[in-house]
Amino acid sequence: MLSPGSASSSLAGRRCWRRSCTVEELRARRREREAALRSARRLQQLVSKRLLRDDALIEDICMGTNSGTTAPVSEQEVLELLKSTHKGMEERIKSLRRLRWGLQYKETQRTFIRLEGSMRMLIGLFTSNLADLQMEAAWCLHELSHSQDPEVVEACLPATSYLLTYLSGHSTALTELCLYTLGNLAVETKIVKKQLLPQGIVPVLASCMQSPHLAVQEGAGYALSQLLQSKESTEEIISLVLDSGLSQHMLRLVCSNLEQGMGVAVEFAWCLHYIICSRVNNSLLISQGTLPTLGQLLLALASMTTTSAEGLELLVCPVVRCVSNLLAEDEPCGGELQAQAEGLLRAVFVFIRSFLPRHLFIVQECLWLLNNLTADDPTLCSALLSLDLFPSLLQLLHCQKASVLVLTVLCNIAAKGPAHCQALLQKARLPSLLGALALSDDEAVNQVLELAYLLFLHWPEAAIDFVDQSGLQALERHRENLLLREKVEALVRIASQLAAPSQNCPLEDSA
């Protein structure tokens, strides 16, 4: 996340505000914060496996049977089921369905893979030329792939080449099931490195992206997003994806057919997010027009919230993250969005109003985007102040999970100089900013101190009002906080000198 933009400072400010005294230091600190947040966002995006289930079919399978069907299958029963797979077609299908039901339990999974020849038998049925048997065996493999047990997942290794092969088949249902099974397996380091990459999973997924079936496209997006989250993604996979030209095709799938293909758009938006977070070659993505294209998509999504916001947060989140991360690149690229600037600001606040308070995480993402939009752009800061959006921003000042980002945006504005500080104080009266000093979050209070420093630096009259409105007393409660003490004391000195140079302030004397 970008810190407040840099600005020239007075000699007094340079002496009192440690590590905020030069343009270079401010920029260095900003880059450190960007890197830290980028890393945190990437690491905290948990890898999740997905399980497809035909609930109606399972109910039909268990209809009329005893309650034991809802419990793990015993070793003896697994042996009986394996024997049944050598009988007639009807008996084999019935046994595989019963096995599939049992494999949802980890106890049955372990029992099954430890029986000699069990996986060899299952893969043999999966490669059968009998479609019904093949599909039932595929369901069993899918259940195993969803396991969190490394031993169970490793047992699926011999099936990966067949799973990839059947992605080129004619059965949409089997292709979709194989895609989700591969997606579940793709999070395992050993399988990715030793099996999936050498077997050509990236070009095969690229082919699936061209499918006319939305279910296949969505499954390909899921499998690719899982692959892009593996530990090998930065070194081996992302460059392969970019070199193959898939990023432009992903962008097209994210932005097209939203009414029917929302699931497709969501999966590939996350794919783009993981690629951008890696920073392997973001300049390529920027040169391909990714920023204005995603900016236009945000405008379209904002207009869709007027009819229904349900489910839109699933797409808004990764798209906002993509735009924010591209804006955080070291090389300025905000000019790509100039034509959409005002519309983007309005879109951000449409999302905030639509998703507050039910989806607070979207509000945080939107504020992060607003922060990155305003960090290095005086024009956008002016636009934010002049539009009717600013009061909505101030209303979030005391929202516990949004206050830090709101204050950071205010710092971005104040860092642009005297005119912006004056306009900011006209819109956000000093008492409301002083009230933020009462926040219990140290990080939020730290941002208030940063904001006050920038205001005093560029608009000294603010220091006079600060002292007159008991600002020094408001600071006193934070003097014992070791994390804030140095900044508090520096701010007291600056405010006291600007407000009344000849007057001894008790707080200043004690400092």
C-alpha cells in the first residue's frame, strides 16, 4: 500500500520529524510498505480445494439403504466393493457409487489407498472405454483429490497424465470433473513440479480456455488459479503463462459475457491477480492495456450494482486488487486511467455504499484502490475534494477496519501542497480530524499524526487552530505510548512553534 506522497519540508519539520525529512526517504518508505503489503496479500490468499458433488444422485444411491451408508466404509466393505468391480456392469457401477460416497470420509480414503492394487484398479476403470464406468471412477478420483492428507493426494499421482489426456475429450461433464480434480492436485508442490508441468498442463489449460462451454472455461480458470498459487509459480509457471500469450485471453474472459459467465470472469480475475502480485512482468500487462480495460470493467460493474449487488463482490474484489497492484508499480502508470479517472472515483464509492456493512472487505479493497489512485496524482486528489464523494469518505473515518486507509488517503491529499491542505481543511473540519486522535488503534493514530504534520507543514494556520482547539491536550494521552511518543513530541514542538513561538507550552517544556 502506498504511504502518503512525498513533499518538500521546512527545516523545522526536517529536524523534528524523523525519517520524514526528504523526498527520497519518503519514497523509500513507501516502496517498503508496498512490498510488505503486496507480500501479505499474496500469502494470506488461502489456497482452497473445491469439491463437486451430485447431491441428487447421492440421495438416490442411498435411498432405501440402512444408516450405515452415512458413515465411513470399513476395510472389509472396501474389499467387498473392490471385488464387486470385477462383476457385471450394473454391479460395478453400484459398487463405484458406494465407494464414491465412502471416500468423502478421510478414514475410508486412508483405508482405500493402503489396500494393495486399489489405486491401480481405480485408474484402470478410469481409463476404461465404458463411459459410465469411466465417469464413476473419475468421481472417486475427484473425492480423493479433495483430501488434505498428503499421502492420499500422492496416491493420485499416477492418474495425472490420464486426467490431462481426457481434457481433450468430447464429454463436457468428464472434462469439467477432470479440471477440478487437477485444480485440487495442483496445490501440491511435488505433483506440480514432477507431474503437471512436464506433462504440459499449461498448454492443455490454454486449449480448455477456448472451449465454447462455460463450465469448461470456469473449470480451466479454477485449475489455472490453483496452479498460479503453487510455490513454483513465480519461478516457473507465471513466465510460461505470460510467454504463451494467455494473459490477453484471460483479460477477454474477465470482461466478456458477465451475465452468463460471471463464474468464468471471477476465476480468471483471480488468475490475473496472482500474476500481477508476482511482479514477474507487469510492464507487459500494462503495455497490453490491462489497466484501462479493467478500469472500464469496474465502471460497468458499478452500473450493475443499481439493479443487483448480490454476488458482484466475488468479481469486484479481484478486479480492484488487480488495478490497485498495477498502480503500485514503481514506474508510474496512472496515466493509463486518466480518461476514466472521475468515473473510477465514483465507481469506488458506489461499491463502498453497495457493500457496506455486509461485505466490509470490499470497502477495504476500494479504499486501498482509492489510496493508490491518489498517492501520486494531484489531479485526482483535487477531483476527490471537488466531487460530492468526499463526505462519504469522511463517514468511514471512525469505521474500525477502514480508518487507517481513510487517513492514508487524506495524507495523500495533504502531501500535495498548500492549496490541497487548505481545500482539505475546508471539507474536513479540524475537530473531526482531532476526534480521530481518540481512536484505539495505534496505526490509525499514527496516520493522524502524519496527517497533522503534513497540514502544519503546508498550511501553518492549521497549527494555530490545532492549538486553539485543545489539540495539544488531545495529544497528551498518547505520550506514554512508546510507538507514538517520538512523533507526538515532535508534533507538539512544531505546533507550539507555529502557533505561538514566544509562548512556553507546558507540554513542550515537559517534552
